[in-house]
Amino acid sequence: MAATLSTVRALIYWEYAKLIAGEAVGQRDAFRFVNHTFRRLLEQRISPSAILRENQALFRAGEVCVYCGATEQLQWDHIVPLALGGPDHFDNLVRACSHCNRTKADRDPYRWYASRKEIDRIPRLVLGKFLKLVFAEYDRRGMLDDPAFMQEHRIERITLSTVFTLTP
């Protein structure tokens, strides 16, 4: 992981750079590409795509579980569960089979995949929507660029969704 992740913005951009690397070169851990993309994001020479991109991908995917590919017993899954303060709107929804929805339960994608020892295998659609959701919430609360906040609250990728439960 990059050594300069002193703000929530930097952490989210680092994770987003890995997502871009996965699409561009087929590996989320292609360090040189990730680092280059990360710097470009921080310098605002590029920007994360709008959530509209993920919502369009969700429609193109059709009736399939975003987590396992199943086509039976599909339900709407809140990426950041309502129990964790996640918003109840389309940007926080994906299609999931009943098994995946049930086993994910009230965990965000990082916590669920970490419990399965697959934290770096979160599907692109899910991770893209998740990063945009938490970015927007940290931005709304004015917490994106405060190193003291990140250190005080021990924010790391597995705890990014705690922004939805913080008291103002």
C-alpha cells in the first residue's frame, strides 16, 4: 500500500486507482500502474467516473448476482447495509442471490470479503459504487482531507463505511 495515505481522499483514490488498474491491465495489484493512476487522481488530472457508470453497468448485467453470477432467487442488496447507516437509494443497490445476500448480512463489501479472506476480489461494480458512496458521504461531512480525523478514527479501507454511523 502507498505510504502517503494520510487522508480519506488519498485512501479512496488509492483503492479507486487499483480498480482502474484492474480494468486497464487486468491486475488490481499492478503497483506501477496503480501508483501512476493514484498520483493523477490526487493531482486532479483524472477523476473517478460518475456513479452513473456503475448504475448503467448494473442494468447491462441484467438479472444476475453481482457476487457469484447466480440467476435464481435474486434480491436487491444494499452495498452499505441500512443497519450500518447506508443510504436507501439506487446508488447503494446491486442484485444478489438470496444466498449471497444472506451471508453478506449486515456487512459492507470490505468486511464481508475480508471475512472470506478475499478482500481484493470485490467485484468491480460493487467496489466502484461503494467507493463513490463513501467518498460522497465523507465529502458531505467535510472529512475528506483531514489527516487528524483519519488518524483519530483509524480509518482504513475495511472501516471506510463507518462514516455513515458517525455523529456530527
